[in-house]
Amino acid sequence: MNKKKIIIIALISVAVLALLFFPAYKLIPGELTVELSPTSTITSGVTFSLSNDNYQHSYTLPQTFNLRSGKYQIFASGSNSNVFKENFKVTPGLTTVIKISLQLNPDLDLTNDDSINNLKQPDYLKLFPHIDKNFEVRAKTKVVNNEVVIELLTIIPYVAAGPDDNAQTLTAKKKNYVDEANKWIKANNIPASIPTTVDSPF
């Protein structure tokens, strides 16, 4: 057998082994560790959810998971914090570490604002923030002419894309989640006159 044939056979063998090994390699889980970053100024009430279960579950910190390889997304928030969002990739056999860092959102913090705390506030402010499976509703407050002015912020953190989804169906899903938030607002007798904005990453 000449040298050229030996090289061809070797290349074919490598290609066959690669085709056999790659699917099995993809089935090896990777490890995800989620923890609070030392740079986070928010340490209480921190929870997060993952895209692998369509954000159906909320977890506290720290947590470790075994996940199939692939691309994921994580959302996290805490008491009066901004929303943390990060895209990440899980690699078979390796550990991915996500460090959640949350900062105070001044629009949502009522605890240290004496100008607000000294004024009469509606009882429904105690309902916020409200975190649901598909949405969050938060209250933004400020003082204007010695009166507490309230705006609502509806957050739709993520819409899970299925294999048959397109831009139109994703928009419909987002609308359904916004409708759920509006029903919650109405059910809790929050005045319809209060302006509401929607925040979403898509």
C-alpha cells in the first residue's frame, strides 16, 4: 500500500471517529454555578431564573446545575435593584460560573427618600415590586409639588422561542404577558390613570 493510500485511509478514519464522537460529546453535561458577585451592592432578596425551563422557576443564591451544552440566558433581580441579564454558553464537561452583580435602582428605592416617606402614600405601593412567572411590575416614584407621583414599570424579562416561533408569534407571546400584567394591576385596584411603561430586552 502506497503512502498516498495510507494518508487517505487515515483521514477517513479520523473523520469517521469524529462523526461518532461528536454527538456523544454534545450529550455530556456541563456545570453551571451561579453566585453573588462581591461587587453587588444588593445582597437581599436576590433571585434568578434561567431560559432552559422558560423561566418557570425562581432560584436563590448560590446554585449549581448540570445542563446540556448550548446557549442560555439568565435574569436576576433583588430588592429595589436593577435587572441583571446575561447570555452564556455551557460547554460539555466544563464549569461555567455566573457572578450576579446588582446595583440599586434609585427609581425603585423608597427606603431612604425622606421626601417621599414623609408624604402620604397609597396603600397599593406595598404591593411592589410584584414578581410573577412571566412579568414583573415595579413602581417608580418621585415627588412633585409635595405629592407622590407614581409610574408603573412592567418588565417582560424573556420570551422563550420555540422551534416554530417567528417574530410574529414572539410578539404575540409578549403581548399576552403584558396583558397578564395589566390584569394583575386591575385586580389589585390600582388606578388605571397611573402611566405604565413596558421594558423588554426584545
